Amino acid sequence: MLKDIKYDKFKHWWQRKIVWFWDDNLTIDRPYIKELLTKMIPLKKWWLTQASMDIVNDDELLELMKKSGCIGVFFGIETFDKESLMDANKFQNKVENYKKAINKLHSKGISVMAGLITGFDHDTREGYANFVDILDEIGVDVPFLSILTPYRGTALYETLHDDGRILEKRRWEYYNGYNVTFKPLNFTADELLFYHRNIWKKAFSIKYSFKRILRSFLNLRLGGALLSLFMNGFYCLKRLRGNIPIDMGQND
């Protein structure tokens, strides 16, 4: 692992500087990750990964993440609704602790990226109306927004299929996380798509994008702030150009 991290035969400086660990939960083996991060400290890299939110309860780990150059962590927050979290099997996620946990990462200068999903059976119109404001309140630096997608072979697909809720005419090209492939419980498929698009457009409006970028430069280390600038700037530009994910069309 260290040999790969040290490899620097790249053209651009950011390729030599940044390490991205493509692991769903890099920190799950605590003795291993603490040894790895300790040995990474002299390398002076910037690095990113995915992890479970319970890392904020391990102060030793957080300090090692800071010293070894962590600039960003991706959490699968998924939703702000407690019942929907149960649907997603995210029992470790506690909505009331989101802000405190994110603040703790910020205190180490680390940017927080968060994956959020619309389309759970317990989602409501009222929840969607407040979605972006809650996102802003808890301090997420870079949101990633998608629609619940029941891929074949998953328990979710089997459940929805058995209930007759899979939109069978929507083929594989719809299964991209940005289109609706099933019949939602509290909305029509068109309504869910409409609400998701509105959340996406509001989240990456100039107002909210600039607010996240400014907050990052005020509170995070340089690498985390640049990460926020690049990601929010990229999606805000797409928003301004109208290049939001395109609906595949209705053929139900």
C-alpha cells in the first residue's frame, strides 16, 4: 500500500499530491489504518476516502487523519428521515448527531462529502421542501444527490419486484441514479423526479454553492477548501448551464 501511495510518476502536481482510497470503509480495521496513517505522515500527501460516521468517536484516529494529510471524507448520510435510515440499514447514522459529527471533522480541517438519496418509502413532500436547508445547516461541504435505484440482484429490487413496483419498461439506461425506475410509495414516478431535480438545482444554486465554498476556506485546511471549490464550482457551473442529469423520457 505504501509503495502505491509513494508512486509519483505523473504529469500533473495534483496527481502526485493526492491519494484517493477507493474503499467503501477504509477505517473499519482500526489497528491497520492507524499503522498506515502513521507511516503516511512523512509523505506529506493529501488524501480522501469513504468511511462510516462513527470515526468521529475515535479521537486518536481523527488526529492521525489530520497529521497524515486527510482533506476529505465521504459519508453515506443517505437521508434526514429516521425511518428512511432504517430502510437503508444505516442504523449507525443518527440524524441528531450529523452536525456535531461534521463539526468534529471540520475541527481537523477535513472536508465532508455526503451521499444523499431521494425515493425512500418514508420520504414526504415536507421533507423534500426542507432538504437543502438541512443540508446547509449541518455543514456538508460537497453533497452528492441521487435517486434510490433498485439494481437487479439486490434485496431492494426483489422487494419492489414482488410488490409489482418495478417499472419494467425502463431498461438498463435508466439505472444511473438520476432517473426513477420504480413506483414510489408517496408520489408518482414523475413527482419524485420533479422533487429530486428541484433539490439538485437548489443545492447547486449560486447561493448555496458559494456559501459552502466560503465556509470551506474559512474553516478547512487548504486541500479541503480546494476540494470544496472544485466540486461545488463544477456542479454549480453545470447548474448554470442547465446540464443537470437528463430525464430519459416516459415510456411506461
